[in-house]
Amino acid sequence: MITDCGLLNQQRTTDNGQRTSCWAFRLDQIALGFLIILVVSLPIASISSIRDISLGFVFLCWLSKGILIHHWRPRPTRLEAAWIIYGAFVVLSLFTAVDPRYSLNEFRGEYLKNFLLFMLVVQFVTTEKRAKAVLLGITAGNLIMVSVGIAEFFSQGGSLITRLQVKGFASGWGSLHSGGGTYSTYLITVFPFLLWLMVVWKKWWAQALAITLAAANVFSLYITFQRGAWVGFLMMVAAAIFLIPGKKWIKATCLTVFLVSIGSGLCLAPTQTLIHEEKVQSLDQLIMEPEKSIGGRFTTWRVSLEYLVDNPFKGAGFGRRSPYKKYDYYKRKESGLYWHAHNMFLNLGLELGLPGLLAFIFFLARLLWLGWRSYQRSPPGGLPHFLAGAMLLMIVAVVFRNMFDDFFVDDTAMLFWFLAAVVVAVHELKAEDYFFFYL
């Protein structure tokens, strides 16, 4: 009788464990579905609330799963220290902020939200199968964006030489995004990950789809007429030449052909395409005059650097508009559109001070190191190897793009951290192999 009762209790325990596992699996699937909805809707400006709703449901799934299985310890990412150090300087900037309420709001929207998104993606994208599902969502969202953008371009008689004029303001084609600047940043951020079909499926239709989608993205990037994004894309291509396996002389040849192609393109391209609608008599005028796009950036960079040197340890507060609220230069009429430093690193330096800027650079360095070591150690041809290389190229593109502006905010920053989290989630890192990440 005692034996029968013991077997019955054991069976009940087993049944309860199976039900718990079943519900935990369902919560994982629900969370994955909302993550896919989030990444598809991320670049669409008119439905921005969906991303917050989706993120909230993913958090609820994580919370429910923790209650269900009585396990709250998150998967390690080896980047916790970087998040904490960077976050500490963001918090410290609130005490020196020229507008504490604004900086606190930016802290919630630009730091806490991205940190939460990063950690949640790592918790739920735990297998290559789930990573492929997320990549499929990214591909679907990109297909929507480029299809609408190209259709809009041809239906409205877009020009391949000059920018679109909207109410007297020149702008590139931005598809469903908020503008040409943010759309171009989205394109170069997501571009390295779009070739995953060529890695996963070797069939001809998958190869053709990947090549067609890549060509559509390059064309879409061109018609945004965002020169900073063009530079970011070209630097990404140059970095890809070094990452592709092969002999050194082959890489050198490819790089030479690439540089010659760029030089030929600059010589043959129409003047309007390179300097837009600006009227200049000489190259010196374009570079030196503050009213011109390039000269205005040089002037803004110089003034911003002077502000940073004068106040290296006292930032204006976290948030891209904080320097505008503190310094008179950005408010002057002659500064034109340059209401911020037009450089991601200068902006962060003015917001957080020099120590905060160094903390962010350290964060990027750790992410680069993680991607590089993972790229070297994962088997070539597999999805982890591809994702590590894609993250390296993404970082190069985003950094160089934001050297000429600052679009590392809002949905473009969320996309960056989302994709980085997918790469981190796929890789099983060992302490002895990646001791650097425990520092």
C-alpha cells in the first residue's frame, strides 16, 4: 500500500512537471511571437506604439515563466558589466542635467527600454531555430519597407540625381520610416543580417531572394541621398572584404577594385548627387563656409569639441536635446539644422561628460571583441559564424554613419540592440574562452 501511494505521488509529480514544462514552452512561443511583431513594426513610424506593447507582453511572459518555474536567474550575456558601467554614468548625468525631467525621460526611453529589450531577447532566443524565426521576421519587415519605398519612388517620379523636395525642404525617400536619415540608418543596420537565407538554405530560390533583397536595399539606400549612410555602407563593404575567408592577395585585389570603383564613382557622379542642391564655386567654399552642409558640420564639430574640453566632467544630461538646452550655439539661426553636434560620440560626450563617453566606447569595444572572438571560433558556414560576422559589420556601419549625424536613438538604437542581443543569445560562451567578458 505504501509503495502504491509512493508511485501515485511520483506520477502526480511527473504530471505536474510536464504541465509546467508545457506552459513554459507556450510562454516561450508567445514571447517569440511578440518579439517578431516588435522587430517587424520597429521601422514603421506610424505604428510606434506597437513596439512598446509588444515589449510589455514579452516582459509579462518572462515574469509569468519565472513564477511558473520558480527560476529568476537570467541567462548571462557577458555584457552585464558594460551595461552597468554605462548606465551608472547615465544616472550620474541626471544630477548635472540642465533639464532633469527631460533627461530622466530619456533615461527611461533610451537606456532602460533598450536594456530590457536586450535582456529579454537573450532570454527567449535560446536556440538557432528561434533565431531563424526572428531573422525571418526581420526579412519580412525589410521586404515591406523596401517595397513601399521603391514603389513610392517610381509612382511619384523620383529622381536618381537630386533629392525629393517636400514643402521646400530637400529630403531623401524614407519609405514608412520617419525620414530619409532614419530610413538610411535602418537599412545599413539591418543589411548584414539579410543574407542569412544564403547560409541557412542552399537552394537556388533562397540565394536569388537574398541577392534580390540585397540589391533592393542598396537601391533604397541610394535614393535616400544620405551621404553619411553611404559612407557607413562603404566602410561596411570594406570590412566585409577583410572578413571573407581567402588568401591575402585576393583580399588586396578586391580592396583595390573596390577603392578604384569608389574613385570612379566620385569622378563620374553628377555634382547635384554629391553636394545636393547647394550652390558653390569651389571645394573650399563647400568645406569652409558654415552655411554649407559640410562646412556646417566642421564648424559644429569644432564648437562641440570646445564645449567638451571646457566641461569634460560635467555633462548637460542624458538625451540628444540636452546640449541644445544648455549651449547657445545650437540655438543660433546661423547654425541652421545643426541643433546638435551631428556626431554620436560628440553628442554623448556633451551629454555624459568625457567619462561617460569612454564608458560607451568601452561598451562598443566589448561588443566588437565578443563578435570577433565568436567569429573566429565558430565553425565557418554555420549560423553562429554568420551572425557574429554580421554584428561586426553592423557595428562598423552604424559607427561610421553616426560620425556625420546622430541617429543612434529611438527605433534605430532599439534595432541595433535587438540584433546584437540575437547574436549574443545564439553563442554559448565559456568563461575560460571569453575571460575578458568577466572583467
